[in-house]
Amino acid sequence: MQKPAYLTISVDDGYPLDLRAAELLNRHGLKATFYIPATNPEYEVMTKEQVRELSRRFEIGGHTYSHLSLTLKSDAEARADILDGKHWVEDVTGLPVRAFCYPQGKFTARIVEWVKEAGFIGARTCFFNRSEMPRDPYRCGVSTHTHNHSALIQVRHALLEGNFKGVVDFFRVHKAERDWEIHFQHAVSAVERRGGVAHLFFHTWEIDQQRDWDKLARVLEYVAGRKQLTRVTNGELFALCRARMTDAV
Ligand SMILES: [Zn+2]
């Protein structure tokens, strides 16, 4: 029997150009989850009205209040930042928030517990080169980050994060590909063949800096044509992952 094959997309940081990405996603009827902090010391964040507008069509996930690394904060500060970020999105959108993303991908086992405690049903990490159904909804990886990382950077980043499966799959699934467009196509092919999750992750500030808007439009058009893939938000993916865990018990 064909194993379920999913497509999910995540967009981090709430940069105002997320609205341009939303237009592209809308054009193809694609689902995505936008992880938005209330503030970001590095990049501008959309206004509350813009976030509210985006939430009518897309899932908005928690990305803490401050977008500072949780691992550099005291326990009390980290807990509050997770919870305040959730309340901020709920206040702005008037909707419940169930998906979380660790700022800079940084987390520890304790941080995972606080994310659970805050009421999130799952969380996205920066474990790259992953295209299997996540075993743990609070440690969900992504297949492709829209940046042309060298093989050295991919391997070093994955090893530093303890993402050993990502190291293996960078070679096995992604053929050590540097170009992010081809890198993602490898994930899609693998998922169509053996099931799993093709997960594309980007920041619109980065797409803009790299002048990759045409490339992003092309990749979204390509993936929208892969009818075998079931489109899910990150939150829907976490729910599926949890249902599988319950089934297994
Ligand atoms: Zn971020």
C-alpha cells in the first residue's frame, strides 16, 4: 500500500514581505504556517493588522514574543517568552494557536516541556534534510531551507544539532545538492516514492536578500503540480503525528 505523502511549508519571522509569499501560495492553493514573534531585534515584523489579515487564510504559529534564543534565557524568562508569544498571536488573530517554532532552532529537553505546558501540540526545529513523518511532534524537522548551503555547512550544522538522520539523508535523499530548488525536488521525489513529508522552509527577508522571488515562485508552482502530495499546515502535520503515536500505543 502507498504510504501517505504530505507537503507542508513554513515561513518564519513575520517579515512584511510574508504578504508577497502569501500571494504566491494563494495562487496555487498551497497551505503554509507562518511563525511570527511579536518583536524581532534583527528584522521588521508585520503590523498586527497584517498578521490578522494573513491569519484568515494561513495558520499562524508561535515563535516566542521576543525572538531571542530560548537557550540563552533564564528558565523563568524562557517559559514566559513561549507563553507570551502564544498569547500575543491569539490576541492578534482571535484564533487558537497550536504550532510552535524554536527561535534559531535552539531548544533543550526542558524547553520542549515548557512548549508542551504552554499548550502547543508540536514544534518545528531547524533539523534540515528530513523528509520522514516525525516521530516526535516537538522535534519536527524540515526537508529544505531555501538557502544554497554547502555540503560542509549542511553536515556541520546537522552534527552540531545532533541531527544524525539529516546527515545521512543529505547524501542519500538530497544527493549532497547545494542548489535549494533541486535539493527540495529530491525530497519531493523521495516522499512520492516512499511516503513521508516534503517540508519547505523559508524566511522572506532571506528570499529578498538572495533575489530568489522568481525561484520561489517556480518551486511553489512545481510543488503545486505534485498532486500525489496531501497539503497540510504544520499544525495539521503535528496532529497527524500525534494520532499515529496514539495508534501505536
Ligand atoms: Zn525565526
